[in-house]
Amino acid sequence: MDKTLNIIGGGMAGSEAAWQAANAGLRVIIHEMRPKVGTFAHRTGHLGEMVCSNSFRSDDHEQNAVGLLHWEMMQANGLVMRTAYQHRLPAGGALAVDRDPFAESITAALTAHPNITVSYNEITTLPADGHWIIATGPLTSGALAQAIATETGSDALAFFDAIAPIVYADSVNMDVAWMQSRYDKGDTVAEQTAYLNCPMTKAQYEAFIDALLAAEKTEFHEGETAGYFDGCLPIEVMAERGRETLRFGPMKPVGLTNAHDPANKPYAVVQLRRDNALGTLFNIVGFQTKMKYGSQKAVFKMIPGLENAEFARLGGIHRNTFINSPTLLDNQMRLRTRPHIRFAGQITGVEGYVESAAMGLLAGRMAVAELTGQDLPSVPNTTAMGALVTHITGGADAKTFQPMNVNFGLFPPLDGVKGGRRGRKDRYKAYTDRSKADWQAWLAPQALAAE
């Protein structure tokens, strides 16, 4: 049997799948169309390039489902998580990374691996034979997306993702803004001061909302009717849901004290998170937008402290393609009509860098087991990894299937009940304790087989 694994896409999922498979002894070929064929959002040809954000979200592996996913991936020798920790930036309780060195390190690790070859070419059709993982992510090329839609007998499902702008740190007015993480979260001074904060009075907030609602937006092309993923809504769409929505969302003032005016609590606060290790770039947290470039500059410069802001990157919006995995994939993440093809990453209907990489990790290990004749048990659905893959391969209602972040609602109830008998903190700790034990038990036989 040919033990070559072909992976289409060198993003988070494809990179992680390649790493897992190559370390298990498979020959791996990564097919990456960049930089030969570019996309709306990517800037380089690096593998593992981060686009929408530089955050892997909460790193709390005892009280947060995505933090638990971090832990599980580290236990499985995950390249993406290991590299993220190597290039970590201060971000309070979140895991934010220096995105360019991160991608450079991912690329270096994969291209240096003796079992991995990178082929810079675009795959436009579904392969007829061999062993494949499609991990093309949210920006699947038009030709391949059409091939997938033709094979599955339905139009590709899609929604829209928006990107937040990035500003140069030295253009922020520090006579107005101040450094502080919400509730001073973090173990070090650097983590407790990882965010820039721009305060607003009630009048400033109301004027900002008026401008946001009136600003010129990018319109969808004819036929584009997909909605948004709720975890990545454009800020103006949130504002349209109610004038106070932003003040109770990304602009909430709780847990912050204006260092320039401690006695007066801001009505709203705009936070900016460090985007690189040098601290020269900051992204505006939660400010994904579909406003046109001119409008973005005008509206965002209304934010106190950003009146003279210079932008390293403005926001934007792009189409994000995913498949109806509960209908199309089996429990090994294989396409039912073509079982030599697996899917991994955001195209399966998971949302977020961490979830995408996690599904790449599982797809890589599943491919290893199949190609080497091993019996790989199903991933326990009590683990973060297992809860997520169970959701996309049959746990979700196919009729209403939409992209999903990992969350404790995907986990089986504790002790056979739905958890109301415990406080939330104790309940989440019980979830994570159970998950860690079950994940380590699932990993152990694979580690022995590799020795």
C-alpha cells in the first residue's frame, strides 16, 4: 500500500495534519497554492499564516473549553500549539502570538522535516485515488469549491468572516489611552498591561454609533446571500442590533480604570491588543468590519486616542466556505462518497484557529492509523477534541448546521445529568478533569505503537 498522504492546504489544519502524519512515519506532500495563487486576506506564502486575528483565545485549561483544547493539543505533540507558545505575546489570560514569526517557524519546521515535501500548486479537482486530506480553510479556491459542491450534490455552504484593522502603536495618543488588561488579568506586569484602552463618554459613544450606522459599507455581490458567523460579526452589524450592543460586547467598560482619570468610569472602552513582539502594532479587538476603507479611517479616528491613528492594515470581509459535515463525512472525517478523501479544519464547520488545527491533528492521526493498519478507537466525546469531531460528524442537526467554536455545551453531561446541581466553576473543572484523563488514555496506546 502506498503510504503517501497528500494534504491540500497549508493553513492551521493542513500544517498540523502534516506534522502528525510525518512524525508517525508517513511520507507527506502538502499542496499549497500560495504564493502562486493569492487570496483576499493572505499576505505571504508561509504555511500557517494567521489572517483574521493573532489570538488563540483563552489559555485557561481548567475553566475554558478552548483552553482545554490547547492542553489536549500540547499533549499530542501539536506543532501549532507548541509554536504558538514559542511566539506568545502578553495578552492577559488569552494566548496571542506574534503572527509573522509564528508562520515562519511553522514553515521552517515543516519544510525541514525529512518526511514532508511542499508542492506549491493549486488543486482544482477532487483527486480520484490515493490518500488525501482537504484542509483548504475559509478561502478555498473557487475551482476546488465548485468541485466539492458538484461531488456533494449541493451548493457549497458559506458565511462571511470579517477582519479587524491594525494600527501603528506610535500613532496612538497615550495622553488619552492607557495600558491595562481587563481586571488586571495575568500573572506578570506585561500580561496585566497587554491592552491599550481608549475611553468614551456617553456623548462620544452615541456619536460613534451614529457614524458607524451611517458609514458606507461593502456590498455583497449578486447571489451572495450567506450570513455571518456570530463569533466574528462586523462591528456595524452588531450596532444595527441595538445601540447598546457594543457597550455590552467588545466595548464594555467593566474591569478597567482610566489611568488618566481614575475617578470617572468610562461609558465605553475600545481595546487594542498587541499584534507583534515589538509592540509596534496593535489590532482593534472585536472591530471586524465591512466598512469601505475611507469610512473606516473616518469612523475609527472618532475613537478618543485614535484621532491621529495610522493603519498598518484596514479591515475587510471575505467569504468563508464550509461543508455540511454531519451529512457528508463519516466518523473518521472521510467523505462518504469518496472515502479516500478526508476533510479537516474550518471547511468542516469548526470555527477558529485552534479548532481548525485540532481537526487537522485528528485527521492526520486517523490517516496514519488507516495507512498503517492500526485500530484507532473513536476519540472520547468527553474530551474537547472528541466533543468537537462528534459534533461535526453527526452530533449536529444537519438541517441547521452552522460553524461552531468548541464549548462545554458540546460535552456529554456530568454524572448523567445536565449539570444544574453544581456551580459553574466546579462544573467546568469537572469537565476538564474528566477530559484530561480520557484524552491521555486515548493517546497512550498510540505513543506505545510509535516506540
